[in-house]
Amino acid sequence: MFDVTPRTLRYYEEVGLLQPERRGAQRLYTDRDRVRIQLILRGRRIGFSLPEIAEMLELYDADPTEITQLRDVLRRGDRKLAEIDQQIRELQAIREELLELRDRLQRTLDEKLKGRDLS
Amino acid sequence: MFDVTPRTLRYYEEVGLLQPERRGAQRLYTDRDRVRIQLILRGRRIGFSLPEIAEMLELYDADPTEITQLRDVLRRGDRKLAEIDQQIRELQAIREELLELRDRLQRTLDEKLKGRDLS
DNA sequence: CTGTAAATTTACGTGAACGTCAAATCCGGG
DNA sequence: CCCGGATTTGACGTTCACGTAAATTTACAG
């Protein structure tokens, strides 16, 4: 369904990212599990480690009854947001550089083509 | 200087990302090397593998004399750009979700505080 | 109940990206 | 030239995120 092997799902369970129900010995992945799997895979695609992803998932399923706990979750969420903003900035920096490089190459290509026309 | 161990630099050299000069047996890291090191580290921070980073570095130091080669480099650069744009989009998606979550938590915190005031 | 296909468990293997440690080598100062 | 500290060179170890193969166990049609 998500192009993921059973081994991977069991590993995610092993490290605490998933807790599928059991019907006897078989694992039952609920909608909640499927959502979490998608979040995990997206996190992996952008290079987060499984512990980092775990931090983010904890933000989601935390049901903080205590005000101090709630403040704590908010603080951790803000830290994560700052990290992500930083990462976006780094990606945009690389993007800018690649665009510059692209323009340079494009110009030298244009020159070479013009030179060829004149010959 | 960049908070990186000698072992790491030698490993990057081993896999072809760096080619520092030698004064006798000692490695001499030039400005060019230092720039490359920064690019490598930035790539690592945002989760690129060393082979992926190698691809990008090749784009920089390619000096394509042949027009076909130049077109090829341009094409590879565009592919990389597309990947990076995709990654930025995924990060922004996560960012949006975290912001939503943050707002929800903030609101329940506000309610709890209001409830406490009234008691 | 029984065979068998599927799911689980257990355990070892793997590639990437370094860490770590010892041995050898180099290199500048006296 | 000699020596002590720095650098280099293997070589093996480690962690993460799974892959893989074998042995069990389970589930279910007939």
C-alpha cells in the first residue's frame, strides 16, 4: 500500500513508532497506524532519523492533561518548528546556488551556440 | 574550524569528495577544499547521502568543453533542482501541520487558563 | 481435523558514515 | 642528528535502518 516491506513495519514497531493491534498473532493496522506510517515515510524522505520522527509523533499523540505538560509540549513543538525552518532555509540556499550555476551554464551554452552559428 | 574530525575529512577524501594537496605527507586544505567541505556539511545536515552530494559537487567543478556535455550537466542540474523543490514542499507541509498542532495546543492551554481564573 | 499458505519470530547479514586504537611515519627545534 | 609531538596509515569496531534466510506458528479452506 505504501511500498514498504513487512520488515520495515515491524522495525518501526520495535522502536516504538507503531503499536498495531493484534487479532491473535496477526497485526492489524488501523487508520491511525496508516497515518503514522505516512508521516514516518515523509520524515524519512527528508532525512530525519527515526528518533527525530518519534519526537514529532509524540507531539501529535500527546494528550496533556497537566498545564505544565501542555506548556512542555508547546515548547518542544516550537523547537521542532525552528529546526524545520532552518532546514528550509538551507535548502533554499542550495536552490539559489544551483539556479546561479544553471544560469552560468546556460549563458556559456548560448555563447557556444552563437559561436557555432557564426562559423 | 568546521567542527569536523580528521577521520571525517579523510573519509570524504577516500570516497572522492576531496582531493587536498600534499606537502610531503601532510594534507593541505586549500580555500577550494574548505568551500567544498562547507557544501558537504550543509548537504549532510539536510539529509543528503554522500553520493548525492557528490553529484552536486560534480555539477560545480564540471568544466564542459563539449556542447553535449554541457547540455548533460544542465539536465542533471535541473533534475537536482526538482528534487530540492520537492523536498522544500515536503518540509513546508510538515511545517504547516506543526503550526496547526501548535494552534490547537495553544487554544486548549488558553481554555485551561481561563477555567483556572474562574475557579 | 489436516494440510498448506501466510504471518511471525529469531537471528544473523549489510551498507553507509564515520569512531577508535595501535603502529608506523613524518617533521621541526635544539 | 635526534627526539618528541603531530600526522598518517591500516584495521577493526559501531550505530542506524533495515534485508534476508530459516524455523515456527498461525490461520483457514476443505
